[in-house]
Amino acid sequence: MTTLGELVESVIGDMRQYTVAQETTGTFVDWERDGGMNIVGVQLADISSNLFNARVELATGEIVHVSSYSPDGSTTTCPPWFRGQDGTAANDAVPTNSRVAINPAWPRHKVAQKLVDGIQSLATELFAVAETNLTTVPQQSNYELPADCLSVLGVTLEDVGPTQMHRALSTWSVDSKNSDGKVYLRVYPLGLSGWTMRVTYRKAVVVPAATDLSATWASTGLPDSAQDLPGLYAKAQLILAPEAARTQQASVEQGERSRSLQGWSPTSSSRRYQELFATRLADERRKLDARWPVRPHRELGA
């Protein structure tokens, strides 16, 4: 089951696959603590070169600032404000001997946010599908629907016989403006007791928090075939970072990246990702509409 964290790693892998200079990595050993057991620094290992004013990304996604690091004795110094850099959240539960990235080109918390932005953009174009079973009451005409119901796709009635066949109801309507704020299915009283009425409906897409890397794709409610869409959206946004660095005339990034990138490269790549995203989104929308059309029916009272 694909998680947000796995999507993050997939995007970073795609962004780095053509890069000659891969990011420097190391190992998190432990936190440095003072006499009161307060965290005042970080212990690192397996880094072959000196570090000065480095951004170090931990396994939890937190980025810490390291003023200096020396491979000799693995000595690390940090300022008092070294925790939670670049908008990341401080998290003490970093696994021992876990991987760290030094000055990551694509910080995982930023990639996660772009992926979540992509899922949010899908929420306005696609929809999730769910079912709920209601039990008939002889003279009842209003049945409460789940709070996440946006619209009803179809209503069937299950036979009580051994076949348990589902027959489509031809007359029903949805009352979404009830005074109690709830959504109701309205049908003519069926005169049946204890039969199962199955309602298939559209529900809103669940957008995970960018910090919840364990959130699964299934929890969004989106179809499995659409898993590539947030990645295309994220890459269209992230690929523009080198171009932004070129505008920083006094920065090291401007000089280094200008030598290896043509001016049109990031923007043209971003445009291509946007085109792929739009094409795939249209495909997914067509498949959803074809798979889950609203069943023909008469509105109640029509």
C-alpha cells in the first residue's frame, strides 16, 4: 500500500536520476545533551568531509543547522537555534544509525508539501466513491446518508432471497438542504421491513497532512491508477528551483547552476510536466465518469 513517504522518495529519485553530483549523506548517532538532558546539538558520523554552516536533513524530515563538523572524532557544533530549520517541525524521535542528507537539493518536507498540493488539486476534479447500506422501514421515506456524501450515483434494493440480487430503484432524490444540516435520501415508502438498500455515492477526496508520511494513497479515496498524478504536479513545481537560484546574483547557486543549466531548461521541463499532468488528469476524469455514471432515475415527485 503506497504511502506519502514512498511517493516522496519516488519524486526525489526522479529528480536526482540525471544528476552527476549526488547529495552527501551521513549517519545520525544521537542527540548531544547538556547536564539537564536538554538537546543542544546532534552527533553525526560517516561524513568524509568537513561541514560549515550546513543544513542536515534527519530521517524524521526535520532539518537542523550544523555550524561545523570535523570527521576527526566526528565533532559537531550547533547554534542554540539549530532545530526546526526551513519550516520543519522539531522531532526528537530520530532513529539511531538512520540516514541523514547534507544540504539536500530536494528537502523531503518540501516535496511532501508539493505532493499534498497535487492531491488537493485533484480533489476539485476527481472524486472518491463509497457505498453505504441502509435498512428499510415500511413507512419511512427519508434515510440519513453519511456526512461525507456529495452526491448519489445509484440506489439498489437487495432481494431477501438466496440470490440476493440488487435491483435498481428508479425513483429517488437527495435532500442536502435539510434544516438539521444532514443529507437525506428520499424515496417513496417501500412497505418493506429489514431489506438492505445500498447507496453508491460520491464523497470528497481526503487530503493528508504533509507531515503524515505514513498516510496511504487508499486513505485519499482516489483510484489507484491516479497515483502518478501528484508526482507529476510536484515535479512541475520543484523543477523550477534551479531557475529561481539563477536570479540570486550574489549566491553560490547562481554561479554553479548557471554553468550547468541553460536558461530555458527548468521552465520547459516544468511546462512538460504540467502538460503530462493535464493529459493524465483528463484521462482519469473520463475513466471515473465512465465507471461511475449517475444511474438514470426520476427525481422524487417528478
